[in-house]
Amino acid sequence: MTLTSILTNTFGRTGPPVTIVGLGGEGVLRTHGRGEEATTVIEEAFTDGITYFESARAYAGSEGYYGLVWPEHAGERPNLFQTSKSAMRDRKGALSDLHGTLTNTGLEYLDLWQIHDVRTKDDFEAIAGPGGALEAFVQAKAEGKIRFIGVTGHHDPAILTRAVKEWPVDSVLMPVNPVEGILGGFLDTTLSAAGEKGIAVIGMKILGASHYLFPDAGITPELLIRYALSHPVTLVVVGCSTIQEVRTLAHVGQNFTPMSPDNMRGVEELFAPNARKLAFYRGKF
């Protein structure tokens, strides 16, 4: 593994160091039948020194793509932080997902297993109630099949904040981008709750599925990644489809310096007129 100068943060209060940029589960990883392209992207991230790798049961062939790569790097397992997610709301379904994830990736354990896409009060109550998925996550951690429990959401900041406060989670994955800087919710309430609890914060929706890229106005992937990292987050994840996109992500991680508050506000102002429309992932609000 080639050592690089990608910056790292501690995962939560007591976790291992993780690079401030991670390979997201979108991009070429969220496909089927593109193993050569996907494994090339994973290998590039690995070579560039990225240590955080994301997947999910819902992300097409992402887990299986990792399963093609990691057997070749078995000796590096302690240096990798592999994650996945389950959107099952019941204990039995979640445990079945975990078994499938470990089989697909060829790993004995996950570093982070996340309760995926919590949107509504009904979601919350099903997950946390008797026989709910939260029981599976707690059980898996006790059995050593996972190291950390996470929760993810991008629909309702109030629901995600409640999960952060009430559930025994070690991390939260949430949107971090200029649109959220305007709308509020995730970047004040949820982020504050995570900070008070001392859990890791992982930023997603950094590029808004590329809808937030306006090169003529200077809004590039590099700027949006830097904007996100200028918040009090542990790391950000970005899906990649090419070697060059991975290298861009790694480059920002190697050379990151925080933006000033004034510069961050300047970026946000460019998105202000269409902020609600651009927050397409929130659904109706």
C-alpha cells in the first residue's frame, strides 16, 4: 500500500484514524456487471491511501465488487475501514442482510454497519421497537461481527437527530453541502447533537449527484469537497466512476485547508435561489 499524506481524523471518541475522504458507494460501485471498472476504482483509492470504503445492500453490486479486491490485500485488513448498510427495519431481516454483506465482501467483520435511510416516525419506531433492526445491530456489535453502529438519513433532520440522541450509535451519515448550509436542520441541529454525543460525522451528498457542479461559477468537485470538510465532520464520502475522480478526491484529502466562514457563505449564496429544489433528496418538505 502506497503511503500518502491524506489527512486523518479519529472515528468518534475512541475509534481508529480514518482518512478525511472516503470512497462512496455510488458512482461505478452502484452498478451490476462492471467488475473491471469497479475494481479499478477501488484499487486506485486503496493505492492513493484512502482507508474508508462504503457500500450498502441497496447499492447494486457494490459489496461484491469489494469482494473481488480485498482477498488480494488480506494482510492490509487492519488498515481498511469497510462499511455497509441495511435498510431492513426488523431484527431478522437486518441479520440476514449482515450475513449477505459479509459473504459478498469476503470479510469476517465490518468496521461500521449503518441503519440505512431513516426517514419517518414509522421508520424510527419500527427500528427501535421490539424485534426491530436496532436489536440486530446491538447483537452484531456484541458478537464482534461489527465494530461500530451508524445511522444514516437525508430526508428529515428532526428524525435523524432523534436517532442520534436516542440510539446507541457511533456515527451519523448525513448531507453536507451548500444547499444544507442554506436550509438548516442537518448542519445545525443534527450536527450539534452528534457533537454533543461525541460520535463520528460522515458527510454525503457532497456533489448533489453532480447537480451542484457549476464550473463557470467556480463550483467544482474540489471546492464542494473542501466546503463540506470545512464543517466539523470526521470525513466525507464521494462516489467515483473513474481513476481521475478518485485522484481528485485523494488530492483534496492531501491538501485540505478549511474555508473561511465568509468564503463558505459566498458559496452558499450561489445556491440560495434554488435551495429547496436542489435538496431533491429530502423529498417533500
